[in-house]
Amino acid sequence: MAENPYYAGPVSDHFDGLRFFNPGEAETDRSLGQVVRWKLAGAAERWPHAMPVTTAKPDARVAGLRVTMVGHATVLIQAAGLNILTDPLWSRRASPLSFAGPGRVTPPGIDFADLPPIDAVLVSHNHYDHMDVPTLRRLHAAHDPLMVVPLGNDAILRKHLPTARMATGDWHDRIKLGHGASTALTRANHWSARGIGDRRMALWAGFWIDTPAGSIWFAGDTGYGDGAIFRDMRARYGAPDVALIPIGAYEPRWFMAAQHVDPDEAVRIMQDLGAVHALGIHWGTFRLTDESRDAPLVALDAALARAGIAPHRFVAAQPGGCYAFDGAGPARR
């Protein structure tokens, strides 16, 4: 009988005793045949080899609410004196291999040496473009942050970081971060795997962050589904001041829709949540899917126009971009 190497816990509405799943949502598992069908279609657009970035040098602490884009799903959140990193990845590739796999098109928007003191790290799930062990090792050595992860992911990290400070939770569990802040793990429509035999054996999540300077929601990776999980978030937690929502890695839709939103769905999520502002993440750093690098930007502009939402309320975050939220909108510093 198969065993779960990461997590042993009671059966729940999203854990069958072996694997986690997305209750009431479309299947995310894909077969080898489906992967081959996708790749043989040859529909992938060309990307530039490299794009220039003007790196940011963040302040050590911020009294208000500021978000600096590093790249892909990595952002620095500074709020009420607290410094948080999401899904930190400073490696050259999003891959288990140093010599193969998706390579960076943009360098990190903050040089690692220029990071302020990092208090907490939020890791949404164990895919290699979100859980990068070499970066987490560097952060542990330099900053010793609290690492917050969904169920099962702590077992993965403990093998590499046995002395790290770590907290783990299920969907809707709340964890204190210090400085008067806390985070709740939120549901996402996604999946997990580090290899070929551990699919969905560790949980995936987003993070709702409450701070004295405002509330932020980081989506992690998610499909839209029927949208119920986002409407439920608003009922549970209210409307966030800032939502960090993926806008890239979405083509072809027949393959990706259950696991990654496109820009139209990202705008729908903003509306479902009632978010005051949003930043588009998870685009333009690694070529993972078929759309061109700039396609999310064009599609986001069109989706906002159709929804009647002012473009300044939902901005595609650029690496090195520093966005301060003072109630009037994201002012890029």
C-alpha cells in the first residue's frame, strides 16, 4: 500500500488519507499523454533571452505598507515594521537541476545582499518555482526567518533545514508572525509534487496576512474553478487592501485552467475578493507555458477595461518595482 512520506493525519474534506485534493473542483492531475500532446502542438511563443532590471534597495523597516517585486512569485512585503518574503527564489533556474530546467529571463529585482532583515517566509507549495531549497538555505543562514508552510511541506524542508524555525498549517489555520501581524493559510485550486511518485502528498495554499498597516492576500498558485473559494475568503476575512494575484503561465487553457488563472480570471478574483488594489505576479521571469512574455500585460489591460476597473488598481508588478500603498493607490517608488 502506498504511503505518504510527508504527512500523516486524519481524513478531511480535502485529504483522503494519502493525497490532498481540491474538493468540488476540476481534476488537476495530468497524464504523460496529455503532456506529450501539449508539447507536440508546438504552440509555444518565443521569449527574449534576457530582460534588464533596475534593482531596488529596500529600507530596513517600513511603518506603512509596501510591496517590492523580486520576480515570479517572490515578493517582499513590508508592513508595520515586519518584513515577509513569499515563495523566495534567487536561483538561476526553477528546477531540481542547476544545469537544466526553466532559466531566469529577468534577474531578481532585489539583490540578495540588499534584503532587509527577513522576519518570515511564506512558502505556498512544493513546486520548484515556489519552493527553492538553495534560496531557503541562504535565508536561513543570513536571517533565520520563521518559515510558514502548508501541511507536509515542513517534512520536505526539515530534511534540508533541520534547525530552521518553522510553522505549518492547514487551510484556514492562523499563525502569528510578530509585530502585531498574523497569517491565515487560504485555499487554492492547485496541486503539488517534488518528484514522480509524490503527487498531491503535501498541501498547497495561499496566505492572508493581517497587519496593523493593512491586509494582504498572496494567492500562491491557483486555478479559478467556480470562484467559490474566493467568495468564501471574502466572507471569512473581509476585503484585502492588496491582493497579489498570478497573471501568467496559463496557456494552453485545456491543460492549465484547473491549476493556473489567466488575466481575465485574475480580474474576476479581484472582484470576488473586493480587493482595493492588486498586483500581478507569476509572469515574465520563467517561461513555463505557451503564451509570450508580454501576453499577460496585454490581456490584463483588456480584462480591466471590460470590467470597468481603473488600470491603476491592478498593476502588473515589474521586477525591482516598489509599490507603496497609502490608500490612494499603488505609488511606484
